[in-house]
Amino acid sequence: MKRNYRGKRQMKTNKHIQDIIREVALSRDKATKRELLIKSGGSRSWFYDAIKKYKEIGEAFFIHKNKNNKHAQKRTHMQALEISRIFRDEYLNCNFRDFMRYLKADKRYDYQWVSYSYIYNILRSKIIAQNWHIKKLSNC
């Protein structure tokens, strides 16, 4: 059984656990079940719950329930373009952190959710891709 860097038991990979649960569901031997429980690295209650649900649902048990859903905070491409346009037209001489503060404070735009890493990733990719040149001085 593997242990993580803190010394705690670490569960096996997802594929390995799936194989173990399939094997246990077909087996009736208690010794085999105990042996596979130890191999899985999970708790006893989790292990037996997983077996029970696998028997009820089948292979669908291994599919993540949120598989086809979009991320709740997924931002659109249009929002990224709008932010890069605002930066290019109004705040070109600002650094990214100051631009984030101005963007949040500006009442014309509704970008209270913007984080530094989001702005950084957008603007770095846009600046590198388009090679913006300094056109005018801004409010910074």
C-alpha cells in the first residue's frame, strides 16, 4: 500500500480501484474481499458502499456525476476580448494589478469577479499574440 508524503495511506489510481470493485462484486469469498479491501487503500465503509452502489448502478457508477456540465464560473470568450480591449484602449501603461483594481472600481463595467490571475492570463496571451505598441498614455 502506498503512502503519501505525510505518511497517510494513499488510495490507488482510479482504474485500479475500478478493477478491484468489479472483482469484489463478482466474488463471494470473504477472504478475497478483505484482501482487496487492503489493496484498495480506502476505508472499509467507503469500500463496501462502493461495492453496493456498483451492484445497483453497474458501470455508470464509475462515471463522474458532473461529467457533461459546464463549470459554474466559466467565462466567455467575449468577456476576455472586452477586458483586453479596455486595457488596450484605456489602461495600456498600467501594470496588471492596478488594471484589476481600476476595472473593479469603474462603474461602467461589471467586472467585480475579475481576479489577478484571470487578467494576467488574458493580457499576457493577447500582448504576446498581438504585439501591442504603446499608443497613448492612460490614467495610471
